[in-house]
Amino acid sequence: MPGPGEPGNETWKADSWKLGGGTAWLVASYDAERDLAYFGTSNPAPWNALVRGPDSSDFGPYANP
């Protein structure tokens, strides 16, 4: 998760970035040319929008599209 001053940190409410994340999917892909493994992730956590979102009904950038 991006920490303070890193791109994307503004989308995490208060200190929720410290506890957030996404569950890694079981299936991965390997790129032999770049020697990289790619893992997909699920929806961001914490999943509770009241923890992740603003203190209003306008979830804006905190929404889970």
C-alpha cells in the first residue's frame, strides 16, 4: 500500500493504508524474458466502505468500482 507522499495514498482514509491490502489470487503468470511473476489481487481491504471511505455518503475515490 502506498504510504504518505506516495501516489495513491490519498485514496486510503486516515491510517487504513497500514492495514489494507488485497488478497492474492492463486493463479500467477511468469514472464521469462523479464524474470517477473505476476499475481492478480482481489478487491482492496478493508472491505468495509465506512472504514475505507469518507465520513459521508459520497465515496468518491474510495469507491470500489
